[in-house]
Amino acid sequence: MKSRLLAGFLAVCFSACEPAADYKTVRKEVVDEHDKVMLDSERALENRDRLERFLLKLDSVKQVKPALDTMKVRKELQTLNKKLNSADLEMETWMKEFDAELGDKSNSEAVAYFNGEKEKLRKMDTLFQKLLTESGEYLRRLR
């Protein structure tokens, strides 16, 4: 029994003594996450461009598909393009505001900053994934 208590106590002591994360490691994780989000962003913008091209030729599509409700499709395309543009703007804003060099911040302050930035990127990635699915499905329906 005493040996179990001692082992538990030692485990707690050693876990409390673990070194803090190095800000360079966390910064690299942020850069890796950024690269992943950028790929999703590029794919989303390709979908946006395809949707915009379809929007431009909507009148000629109406001639081929007379039952098509062009007013409804136009509104849906415009709404989806606004979402894609908004996500792109959010990414651009993040890139402009991101500070990879933190000056005189301590390691723990830098780690906290980079962890916050990593969370922002994960949320943007979730948004891009959702928009990729939504725009991809819409493009498949338009074929």
C-alpha cells in the first residue's frame, strides 16, 4: 500500500516538473495548420470561381433547362459566393494580423499566443471544410 502511495506521489511530482512547451514548437504547429487551411482555402476559391462562371451563364442555361428557377438559383449562388468570399477575407485578415515574431514576450506568453492562433486556424478550417462540402454539392447538382 505504501509503495502505491509513493508511486502515485512520485508520478504527480514528475508530471508537475514537465517543461513548458517551447514556443517554436507551437509556432511550427501554427504554420503547419496554416498550410493545411490555405490548401482548403484555395479549393474553396476554385469552387467560388466555378459558381461565378455558372452565374454568368445562367441565362443560357435557362434555354437548355427551361424548368430551372433562375431567380432561386441566382440567389443561392450569390449567397454561397458571399460565404466563400467572407471565409477568404477572414483568412486574409488572420494572415495580416498574425505575428510570428513576438519580440520581448516570454516563452509562456508566446505559447499562449500561438495556441490561440492555432485554435483560430482550426475554426477557419472547419468553416472551409463546411463551405467546400456545400459548394461541391451545389456544383454537382448544377451538372
